[in-house]
Amino acid sequence: MLSSDHSSVVPINLFVALLCACIVIGHLLEEQRWMNESITALAVGLCTGVVILLTTGGKSSHLLVFSEDLFFIYLLPPIIFNAGFQVKKKQFFRNFMTIMLFGAVGTLISTATISIGATHFFKKMNISSLRVGDYLAIGAIFSATDSVCTLQVLNQDETPLLALTYRTSTQALQLNFSGNFLYLFISSTILGVVTGLLSAYIIKKLYFGRHSTDREVALMILMAYLSYMLAELFYLSAILTVFFCGIVMSHYTWHNVTESSRITTKHAFATWSFVAEIFIFLYVGMDALDIEKWKVVSDSPGTSIMVSSILLGLVLVGRAAFVFPLSFLSNLTKKFPYEKIGIKQQVTIWWAGLMRGAVSMALAYNQFTRSGHTHLHGNAIMITSTITVVLFSTVVFGLMTKPLVRILLPSQKHTASMLSSEPSSPKSFAVPLLIRQDSEDDQASNDVPHRTSLRMFLSTPSHTVHHYWRKFDNSFMRPVFGGRGFVPFVPCSPTDQTVQQWQ
């Protein structure tokens, strides 16, 4: 028993050491415009897989067995929650319809395009064991933009609409693949909002910080995870639930805790998400060399390469099939030129969303394997082809995305502070959705005496949905659930600024 326990501890130690190595290497490459943490972890995983293959005589390439439960239950929730917790709420809700247009309708179009294309080509290639449901699953698997890698490559502070769109695309995948979109969307959103409001109300009323800041930090973390597991319990979209729970917690709960707890939770959620991201890509790199699946397709390497090429082409076509048409439709509804999505932004949205990663891997394993193993030739081809597409898209598209964004969407550093709307939120500044060069020049120039149309628009009261929501929020929601400026003064409460925390 002791020997078996020790044998399981050894790979865990090696894996943790590799995680540390990825962080150190990522820090050393921080100034490198071509690299990011995801690609670094993927490369380290591949190198580790090669070493393990050589030391085991070609029997195994990974330290841990891949599990969909490990990915969906333990690794994905902190990533999605932190995305919601750090989201720019004002930008998100002001452009909610555009984001949903890309995230929901766009994902449906991409899924249909890839499914139809896969059916057409793979039937001609006589790939056995694939049924109609498998072709539909292929469309869903490869329409899933890897939001983890994309958000690491893209700087949310410079291109928030892109970042928000990729988050929503991943959430919409689960909704579209399940079928009843409206029911799942509304139910999952309500569950996330209710859980977030409940945490805000409890912390506001009980003031855990009077006795222990550890309790309020623990409650925030556990309530966030509870929202995800409740959605799984009721067969809802757990991704969407925990995302909106993060938004609500950052708007209400985060302002109800003590100052030290705000700093703790902000960094705790970000660190948890960061480690999960590195863990995912490190394992994907090692699992890419799983010898069992490659042995099944070793008798037909040409077929595997052809399938991978077809899938990669379908990913390109499927994304273009909705990005450019939906951008055109979105622009028809915009009144002002600075609100429209220009051709440079459209190309960036199309290109940056081509990366496929751990989500596609997990869905492929769930569809084409049983407990991570398969001996069916057609299923093995789909697994190896998914691995090939993930590696190619993450490395090639990932390496080229950051330079492309810098060329097409040059950043304007001081614009962020100019348009700040929530200075004390977890993300303490906001910027335009997609920075246009023509509007940047007007905003950046201090020599021009007249105000630009953007400044006039921001300074003029607008009776939009956001305007009415803020009135409702200030009158009814914040007095009950707390939030910035609405927490009553109580000794040792979040508003007590005179208490010395470290005495």
C-alpha cells in the first residue's frame, strides 16, 4: 500500500515542478512579443512527453491520466469565474447584443459550417464508425474557440470586445450543443445572479470582517464554486452560471468585504485561474504524444494528415462565415462611426479566434473515447486529428496573433484612464471597445479645442438600457445587497477606513 502511494506521489511531484518551471520560463520570456504562457506550457509539456516516452521505452508520454471531470469540474471553473470577476461590466452590458450576436449566433453558424463540411469530406474518405451525431459533435468541438489561450494572447485592457466575445463563444458552445438555448441561457444566468446576490447579502448583513477576514474570503470562494456545481446538478450551463456569478460578485460582494479581503480575493481568483491555465496546457502538451492513440492510426498516416488539414481549413472557413457577415449586420445598427467594427477589427476577431485548445480536447475525448481509451480506427483518427489541430493552431496562430493585434490595433495607453467608469472595481479602468485609429488621434490630441463626438456622447445623458439600470441599481439593488458607496458604516466593516489592519 505504501509503495503504491509513493508511486502516485512521484508523478505529482514532477508535475508540480513542471508547473513551477513554466512560470519561471514564462517570466523570463515576458518581454517576448511572440510568446505567452500557454505556448510556453505547451512546449514544456511536449518536451516532457518526449523524455517520458524515451525513459519508458515508448509505453507512455504523460504523468497523469487525462480526465474530462478533472478539466470541467476543477480546472475550468476558476478560469471562467475570474473572467467574469475581472470583466469590464459597463463595456459588457453596453455591447451585450453585439457580444451575444458573435457568441451565440456566430457559434451556431460555425458549428453548422464545420459539421456540413466534415460530413461532405469524411464520407468521401470512407472513415468508418462515424455517425450523424459524431459529425454534429465535430462541428461543436471545432467551433469552440480556446478562450484560455486567446485571453492570454489578447490584452483585455486594449481589446475588451474581442476578449468578451471569446468568453461568450465558449459559453454559447455548451448552450448550442445542448439544444434548448433560451431555457438554458435564462436559467443559467438567473442561477449565477442569485448565487452572487446571496453571497453579497450574507456578507453585507453579517460583516464577517469584524472577527476574521478569512471567513469572508472563504465564503466568496466557496459560493463561486457552489454556483458552478449547482448548475451541473440541475443540468444547466455551468460555464454561463459561474461567469455571471463572477460579474455579480465583482459588482456587489467585492465591495462589501474589508479592504484587505478585497486585495486577497482579487489576487486569489487571478492566481487560481492562472495556475489552472498553465496546468491545462502543460498536460495538453504531454497528452499530445499519447502512444496508444497514435498506434491505432499508424497504418494510415496519410489519412490522419488529410483529416487534420480538412478540419483546420473548416475552422478557418467556419469562423469567417460568421465574423464578417455578422460584423456587417452589427454595423448597420450603429449610429456613430466609432461604434462600428472596421475591417481591421474584423480581421483581428477572425484570426485571434482560430486557436483551439483544452476545450476542444476535452470534448473530443468525451465524444470519441471511453475513459480516455479507444481502439476504433475512426475515433482514433478524430482524437489524433484534434490533437494536431490544437497544437498547430495554438502554436502558429498563437505566435502570430499578438504581432497582428499590435499592427492592426495600436494601443493608446492613456485612453484607459480617460474613460474610467469604475475606479474601485476589480478591474479599475475601462477603454473603448475596439480602438479605431481615427478616433484615437482625436482623443489623444490636446491641441484641438473642440470636443470629439465621442466626448460629447459620453458627457451627454443618454437614456439607454445602461442608464435606466444604473438608476434601478442605485435605488433598489445596492441599498439591499451593498456595493460601492452603499455599505453602511459599522466599526470594522468595509467602510471603516480608520481601522489599522495590522496592529
